[in-house]
Amino acid sequence: MDEPEDPGSSTGLRLAVARELLLAALEELSQEQLKRFRHKLRDVGPDRRSIPWGRLERADAVDLAEQLAQFYGPEPALEVARKTLKKADARDVAAQLKEQRLRRLGPGPAALLSVSEYKKKYREHVLQLHARVKERNARSVKITKRFTKLLIAPESAAPEEEALGPAEEPEPGRARRSDTHTFNRLFRGDEDGRRPLTVVLQGPAGIGKTMAAKKILYDWAAGKLYQGQVDFAFFMPCGELLERPGTRSLADLILDQCPDRGAPVPQMLAQPQRLLFILDGADELPALEGPEAAPCTDPFEAASGARVLGGLLSKALLPTALLLVTTRAASPGRLQGRLCSPQCAEVRGFSDKDKKKYFYKFFQDERRAERAYRFVKENETLFALCFVPFVCWIVCTVLRQQLELGRDLSRTSKTTTSVYLLFIASVLSSAPVADGPRVQGDLRNLCRLAREGVLGRRAQFAEKQLEQLELRGSKVQTLFLSKKELPGVLETEVTYQFIDQSFQEFLAALSYLLEDEGVPRTAAGGVGTLLRGDAQPHSHLVLTTRFLFGLLSAERMRDIERHFGCVVSERVKQEALRWVQGQGQGCPGVAPEVTEETKGLEDTEEPEEEEEGEEPNYPLELLYCLYETQEDAFVRQALCRLPELALQGVRFCRMDVAVLSYCVRCCPAGQALRLISCRLVAAQEKKKKSLGKRLQASLGGSSSSRGTTKQLPASLLHPLFQTMTDPLCHLTSLTLSHCKVPDAVCRDLSEALRAAPALTELGLLHNRLSEAGLRMLSEGLAWPQCRVQTVRVQLPSSQQGLQYLVGMLRQSPALTTLDLSGCQLPAPMVTYLCAVLQHQGCGLQTLRLTSVELSEQSLQELQAVKRAKPDLVIAHPVLDGHPESPKELVSTF
């Protein structure tokens, strides 16, 4: 006897429906027809399999329905019964059974199709299902008409080994526009013929990862992608699947995406190397513990969504299948331990050219599109923010409303938060005066729903939840929530989700400012709950926290009060300030000092990936929060408790630099900045000089322009160095450690050294610097207006360029301390150093040579300098009279 099916499983539900339909059909038969049906049933089974006559001879309608369902399974049993009814001259009952089966379970005998035949049927189904996309809960549009190409850059955007001289300026990997050729390249094999089985598309919220993934699925179905490689492709929205109750197998999830319930799933799974699974939003997968921690390994095992998706992600389930994973940029570090040899690519949003294309596609009216685009193009900050497709959609939506009302967009928006709030304001302002209070109340309830979902890691909401908040059918529901119908065997399950996850996070942040003073806290808790929950770097609350800070500026708080007719309490702002200041005590972002004990790292390359997760980048997240406020006094007050900003392992993009530059401009007196193992170059877009003027670096240039340093293009850090020259900037110390520092960065830093009003200390520790780079830095330090008093240099090897640094001692007006600890100083270099030290223009007071190996001749020359200049302190164990390890510190060159 077969094991009974779990009635809660997908197969169990289909079996129950099949029994019900069979029993209803057989009860329509007369006794004579039922007898004839039993006899005809003996030899009509597929593959000549039939139920033993001993089970049929005395079976009534109930027994027959049970025997058919258990022996053949749901769909085959119904097909066998239909054919047998026709042979038993019960054609009308057979027709009724066919009709009921189509209505309850979908088309029937598709399982009899071969895999090769079913491929065509499945592709046609995907094309029809994904031909149109919902335009942010508005009209439905063709995906081919609305999809605008995005920039996608490979992970290897900065080469591992690049020369740094002027003639060999780094040539980064190029960001490509997401056309069919680029999508095909994602799974292309390397030079050894090995192709990746897992590709990760990463990027910030709203950048277009989901749309790109759906376009890949559509293009595959249209025969444009992965021909000869992929027979079936499946789109798995992780957020939705995680929230479905009960257990389901991978086979069940595949069946849900097929056009009928009779798909040859076992045959599909028999060739996993021909399958592509698109896991959208994999950063939502939780870390499993206990019995759930073991990933699913059997595609037919009913398990939780987290275990099934986790099994695919880790390759424990179908290890040879292809995976395309989308995740937010802040989350790949958390996923790295679960992915198997992934190849990563960064989704960078729209280029300038594609922004314009999006405007014309959105408005579908050339005159209005040109007017709107021209306005945004002239607003530099707003135009820069439009590289994010969702932000671009918000801007276009607000502009369309303004143009329809005969108005212009006059507000300048500097942050993502202000753009989102602008959209909320447009909704409120467009409501009739009489409906204003109702819309305000509905928005408050929507914010509560968003907050509960964010804190509970829930993106799907049932109709009952909307009814409880009186949101169902409201204008707010129509604008901000999209309706989703999840297929079920017996009935369709209706759920709602926000038009974009980032919008849910924004509204969740807004809910904290809409709390009335003195009113008891909601079940979701106050702002302390959010900030305490965000103590872990890059948690699911990061974006909500950023939005919260963006709403705390005085200007944004006034906007909220005006649009919602309420008084925003200062309590939330003070709690946020205390939270930031608390990060200075045991802050995870304070990186270890590079000392002689860490000198062993000097010959290693800086890590391109953070192996131990995301913790080193946590301070950057903190700076993003402060940047969103755009309130200098608040940022300065917050940074008072953070005397040092240490960023480690950051792969800088233009936005990162803009955020860092703003915070440095607002820093209080005595602030220090350390960049450790950071990437200081950015990928270049392909043959497009106009692309990414603000948000991507341009470190290319023609071969003729590389001959001289004067013609080097601005470096990625140019905005930061410009900020250091601002009279309001109080940054006193800058350290670059274990970084590759190209000539363009040296040139821009040299310019900043000449005018930075507060910078008194510069550290260059274990960096890769070219001779030309050292020369340019030395020129900046020797500039009459340079105020740097202390320079610390540790070079990974003996470099000829060190002569420029030593030579500048004759001219540097402010320099009093030079620390060359850890450098390799050959005897000729020491001779030159001693000559410079005795020059009348040299005002150096302290020279540190800790752990520097010196020959006997060099030691004698330095002792002669000490006798000639007794006020000059030369720190070296041998010269100080107590060598710690003479064999190491005295060498014969």
C-alpha cells in the first residue's frame, strides 16, 4: 500500500481534487454503466499498466475513485477514467469530467508530451506571461517597449595587477549596456573553457535588477539567449516564496510556473545542467539554524522555501544547474559563504544616454518628454540621482503630474530621501481638498503596515490586513501597493506588496516621524527598535535607517509637518544623534593600526574582496546615513564622538566618494581619516565620454594624453581632495594604507596638500606608488602654503621615487616630523638623506627610522648629522644606544 499523501502538500491537494472529480463522474453512472466501466478499466492504463481485477470486481463508485487516484496519480487517473467512460458508452459523463478537470486543474494530457515537445509549449507560455510588465502599479506595458538598457560591469572592473606609471595608467574593466550580447556574456566560459554555474547581479535598491532578470527570462523564451545551453528557465521571487506557508518541493515550484499541471517535471530534473534558475532578491534569504540549517538536496522533498532556495544557492540541490542571483549591493558579503564559485557583476543603472531614452518611453509624448528631460538635465543633482531606474520613475511621475497641472518642478532634491518624499507630496497635493484628511490618514496606516513588514521581514500582505487598516480599495492602495495573485490548486491566493521594496522601507522610516508625541508606542516599537536592530552591518534595516536620517533634516521635517498637518517631535532626531555618537565607543569601523607588527603584509596586495563579511564597511553605512540628512550642524555634532573615520576594504564608486566628501567637509576639528585596502579606481564605461560624469569614474584617456601627468584626468577621489581645501573642512589627518594609488590620485592629492587649511598629518603606508606619483606628492608637500607637519611613509620595497620625498625636506616650510619606519634605505639613499638634513632650508625636527636596516657606514653618517644638529631627533634603536636586534638593524649593503 502506498504512503498516504500529505493533504497540505501540492500533490496531496491535486489528489484530493482528482478523487472528488472521479467520484462525481462515477456517481452519474447507472449500475449497468458502472459494471461496464469496471470491465473496460482492466487494460486501458498507460504503458499497459492496469489495476488488478481483484481490486475492481466488487468496487463501488467510492472504491473505484480511490483505486484510480492511488494507482495512477491525479492527472493520469482522470485521463484513464475519461477514456474508459467513452468506451463504456458514457460519453456525456466523459465530456463533463473533461470540462471539470480543465476548470479545476488546467489542461490535461500535457504529461504525455516529451520534454523536447514541452520546451516549445513552455517557451510560448513564458513569452505570453512576461510580455507585459506593470508600470509601477499603473498601466500595463510591453516589456520590449519599456525596458531601458542598464550599465552592467563585471566584478573584475579593476585589474589585479596594473602598472601605475603615467604611461601605464590603469585600464579598468568596462561597464557594458545590458543588451542581448551582454546578457549572453554572463555565463560565458573563461579562457580555459570553464563557464560559471552561478552569476550574481548586485546593485542598490531600485537599480533595475528585477527588471533585468525578467528581461533575461523573456529573451531566453524568445530564443535570443543561451541557445543550446538552457532548455527551461524559471523565475524564483525569493521574497514571495519565503512567505508562502507550508512546505513545497522544488518540483512543486517548477510545476507552479508551467502552463499546466501535467508538465514532465521528473524528465526536466533529470537533466539539471539544462536548467536555469533565476533567484530574485536572494539577500532576503535568512540564515537558517537548527534542523532547518541543512539545505535541501532532493528536488522532490517538501521543505520550507528557505531550505529549497538555500539548497539551490549553495549547489547542494541540482549542483550542475545554472543560477542567476540578484541581490542588493550591501549583501553579497553575507551571501558569499553560501554561494559556490560565483561570478559577480554590478548593475549600475542608467547611463546619461539611457536616462533620456527612459524619459521618452515614459511620457510617450515627444514635446512633454523633451520639456521634462531638459528641466531635469539642468538640475545637476536631480539628474545624477536618475541613474537609479526607480528614482527616475518617481521623478517622471511627479513631473508628468506637474506638467498636466501646468506647473514646473521648482524644488531641488539632493538625496534619494527628498525625491521619495517629493512623490508623497505629489500624491497629497493631487487629492481634492475634501479628501485630504482621509488620504493623510490612509498614508499613516500604510506607513504602519510598511514598518511592521520591514521589522518582521515581510513583503507580502493579505487582504485581511488591508481591511483591518481600512486601506482596501483606497487611493493609497492603488498608488502604492500592487496586487499579486498566487496560483493555488483549489483557489487563487490574493496578496499585496509595495510597488518597490525600497518604497516600503521609505514609508517604514516615515512612520517614526508621524508618531504623535505622548501617544503610546505602536506594537512595532519606537525608533530605538529600528536603530538597535540595525546594529549589525548591512542588515535588512540598512536602507530604512538611511531614509530615517534623510527625513530628520530640518527642511524635511518641515515638509512632513506641512503635508501631514502634524507636529514632528524632536525626540526621534535626538535618539538618532545619540545612536550615531554611541558608535564611537567600540565602533566596529575603527580599523587596526598598521604597525611594525603588521609589516609582513607589505608585500601583499590589498584584498579585492572582504573575506570575513561586511563589518569593515560599516562606517561607510554610517556616513551614508549622515549624508542623507544634508544638515551640516547635525553631521558635525554626530562626528564629534567619532574622532577617526576608518574605512577598510571599500571599493569606491562615485556616490561613495560624494558621501565621504560631504562628511569630511562637515567634520569637527581634530578629525582623522584612514582608507585601508580600498580600491581607488572605478570602472570605465565603454566608449562613452559623457556617461557617468558624477557617478562613475573616468580614468581612461587616449594614449597621447598619458605622456604627461598634467594631462591626467581627474581621479575618483578628486571630490574628496577638493573638499579638504574648503575653509570649513577641519580634517587634520589623512592616511592611505595598503592601497594601489595611481598617478591621478597622487596628482589630485598633491594639489590638495598645497591648500588644505587644517591637514597637518599625512600617512602613506604600504601603498603601491609609482616614481611619478611620489614626485607629485613631494611637490605638494614642498609647496609654501602646505601645512602638513608630520609625514609617515612605509614603502613595500626600495623605490627610486623616495629621493623626491627626501629632497622636498629642503623646501617644506611646515614639516617637522618624517617617519620612514619600515622603509628600505640603501646606503646611497641614506647618504643623500644626510646631506639634505644638513641643508640650511631643512626645518625637520624628528626623523623616525624604527626597524630600518642600516649599514655601518649609514649609521656613522647619521651620527655625524646628530652631532652637527643636536636638536634633531633621529629615532633608531642603534643610534639611541639600545638596539633590540642588532643583526636585523645593522646590515652590510
